[in-house]
Amino acid sequence: MRRVVYPGTFDPITNGHIDLIERAVRLFDQVVVAVAADTHKAPLFDTERRLALARESVAHLPSVQVTAFSGLLVTFSATQGTDVILRGLRAVSDFEFELQLASMNRRLSPGFETLFLTPAEQYAYLSSSLVREVSRLGGDVSAFVPLPVHAALRERFG
Ligand code: ADP
């Protein structure tokens, strides 16, 4: 049984995240979307809401589970029975930080592997922070987020 953990803040989950999850579904038997409860920034949506929105957004994918996590990713992944995590690479700008993270995780846990996937071109410039900002300023983000997220953003920003 091949499992992969896909960690992130998902504040909120976007169509770029969903694109990556759908790709992972084709490669792994089970995909665990791990919503980080420890974030250094004050999130727009609290952990419970980010979890709920992620769950609703992947409801069409039976092999995907959504769960919260805190603490070290390598430790959490071990409890999930895997040492493979998935991260997304959009532009070159993601690379430096992701390489650091992957190297640190491997240092903390030899045998730990980080797998990178790239999204479809139309999501290459999409980020949760941009979605939050455009939404806050009254822009239409319906093309960039799943329906439940769109509804939650409208509720938040009107
Ligand atoms: P984090 O705060 O851990 O970076 P995010 O929720 O912003 O959490 O992102 C989680 C993962 O998804 C990261 O690896 C990020 O690069 C990737 N990701 C975010 N947006 C996209 C996108 N539009 N396409 C592909 N991957 C993405």
C-alpha cells in the first residue's frame, strides 16, 4: 500500500492544491492531506475551518484523507505509515525553500523522501496568499478555488 502525505497550510485550499492531489491519487493508493495546525502567521481560517474546507473540496476523491497535524513532519509521517511526502513546485522561486525543507527533513530522518509535482500551467501562479488578497479586495476568485472555499471567502469578505 503506497501512501503519501501532502502537508501544507491550506489557508485556504486552492485549485492548485487540488490539481496536485489529483495527480498524487494516480501515483499512490492513499493520499493524506495534512493541514498544519502550527503556523507562524495568523491564518485567515482557523485549523478546523481549513480542515473542513479541504475535506469538502476532496470529497470526490475516495482515496484522499484530510487530517490536521502539528509538530515535526517526519514524526507525523511516520505515524501515517509513510516516509514519502509530496510538495508542489510552481516557479523557480519555490525551489530554494523547498530544497532546504527537503534536505532538513532527510537530515532529521534518513530514508525520508520528498516528491515534487508541478501543477497544470493555469495554476502555476496561484497561491493561497494571492487568493486571500484578491478576495479581500473584492475580486472574483471563483476560477481559482473549489466551491466551498469560494462560499467561505464570500461569507468572510462579502
Ligand atoms: P506551506 O505554507 O506549507 O507552503 P501551502 O498551503 O501554501 O503551505 O502549500 C502547500 C504545498 O502546496 C507547497 O508545497 C506549495 O508549494 C504547494 N502549492 C501551493 N499552491 C500551489 C499551486 N498553485 N500549484 C502547485 N502546488 C502548489
